[in-house]
Amino acid sequence: MTLQQLRYVASIAEYGSLSKAARELYIAQPSLSKSVAELEKEIQKTLFVRTPRGVLFTDEGTEFLAYARQVLQQMDTLEKRYEIGSVTKHYFTVSSQHYPFASEASHCL
């Protein structure tokens, strides 16, 4: 099971069909179908039923989707928190009334 497969399942749920999800993910529909089929085989569960009008999630698929969304949300949080190359800037500021000695004191820092 990969994060990419979890993203695929979440996209299929969002768009309601494999073809729409594939289009939005910029991948070929057969590749998406194959990836999801491999996931279903690995977990030994059918996540959704394909119909002419789209997909219908099974009860197990709905439960899986809830967990997948939690994992994806946690992954997004981790990526945002520990972005490579991100620099946390710290600022030091001082505010005071305008007094001549305060201005002179700040030059000593």
C-alpha cells in the first residue's frame, strides 16, 4: 500500500468515477484502474463497484476511505511542517514611546 494509492482512492471518491479521477490526476485511466486493483488485491477487499455512471463504494471501501483520508491529512501536515528548504524566520522587535534615549539605546544593540 502506498500513499499514491491512497491519493488515488480519495480522488476516485471525490470525482465519483475512475475516468474523471484519472483526468484530474493526469494519468491514464487503465493505470489508475490497475493501481487500485493491486491495492484491492493486497488488502483483500473490494473498495468500490464500478457502474456505467461511476463508482459506488462498498461498506469496506467507505471505511477504508475514512482511514485513507486521515493518513493523507497527516501526511500533508508533516510535509507542511517539515518542508525541505523551508526556513522559519524569527523576528525581534521592540516598540516604545519616542524618547531620545530609547533611540540611542537601540543603536547599542
